[in-house]
Amino acid sequence: MVKWRSAKRKWLLAIVAVALSVVALTLIAYQVLILSHMYPQDALHADSNLSLKGVVTSIEVNRRVDGMNGYHIFRFYYRVNITQIVWVKDSLSGWVTVSYENCTLNGWNSIGVGYDCPDKPELAIGQTIECKGYYGPVTDSPYSFQLTIAPTINGSYLKTVGF
């Protein structure tokens, strides 16, 4: 009888250990595979390189954006029709074609704006905004050809423009 209880305890202890290991490994995998690609991330670059004004045409929450070397999930992702290019950093102007008259970047008058700050901007479709952040001019990144606004990028912001 004593041997039976001792063997039962060992099996129960082994089952509990395996179950806890599975739970721990699942949480670690979730952290590595999912949360590591979510906001907020380390800075892409320390400084902003583009500022513009535009009209919000779409709003998405937790938008996954893929690149050749991974993906990123933005807290909020806005599609914006550009109405004014306010400022372009000199180092960026060699990588993109900017038309201040036509309000286009590389021939496009709309841009994706990825927002990774912890707050939730109260924006609506059709609202005019001004934003400043890091524009990725390369094609192999999830941040390519999008304006990223994050607390780790100096000078980045998104705000509504009053009428």
C-alpha cells in the first residue's frame, strides 16, 4: 500500500512538472515569436527625418506589416493623404523624390503612418493631422516607405490640426 502511494506521488509530480514546463515554454515562445515584434520597439533611428500634414483615410489597430527580414505590429496604423510636406531631413532627401508642390513622396500622395506610442490618439477618418517621425527609405524592412512614430524616435509626434 505504501509503495503504491509513493509511486502515485512520483507519477503525479512528474505530470505536474511536465505540465508546468509546457506552460513555461509556451509563454517563452509567445514572448519571442509574437511580443518581440509588437510595440514599443527599440528605436529604428534616434531622430525624425520627415514631417508632413495630411487627411486620415483609414485607421487600423494592431496592424502587422511584413518585411524581408521580419515583421512589426503597429499599435495604430493610419493611411494619410498628404496635403503638405513640412520638412525633410537632408540625409533623407538623397533617398526619396520629394515634390513640395504636388505633396508627393516618390510620386505618391499618400503614406502609411505607424504609431507605436502608448497613448491612443482620438482620430477619425477625414481628420487633418500633422505628424513627424522616421521614414524608412529602404525596401527590405517592415518600416519601408512608412512614417514611424514612436517614443524612442526623438522629435516624433502625431497631432490633430485645428481648423
